[in-house]
Amino acid sequence: MSLSSKSSIIGKVRELIKSSSSQFRALKFVLLIGVMSFFADFVYEGSRGIIGPYLALLRASAFTVSAVT
């Protein structure tokens, strides 16, 4: 791919980003919600795996740790 074709592609992407068409705004909204959902799942699943050892570190009883996890 030549440099001029890369710059034209970059120009088209910039034009799309600056565009305020309702279809593009809707697509951008859906993509942002998807990214937010990915990071929310990442945090949630990560915290599920560590909550038991964390409670044990806080010296919670075995019953409390098992009930919470």
C-alpha cells in the first residue's frame, strides 16, 4: 500500500469521525457501549476470582468467606 493511499484512508476515517450523521453517531454509541461492557466484565470476572482470598486476608471466618463467594 502506498503512502498516498494510506493518507487518503486516514483522511476518510477522520472525515467519518467528524461527521455528525445520525447513523455514525448510533454506530459510535453502540461501539462505546460494547467497549464499556468488555471492561465491566473484565473487572467483574477478575474480582470474582480474588474475593475469597481477599476476605481470608482480612481474617474473615471460613463461613463468611464461603457464604460471600
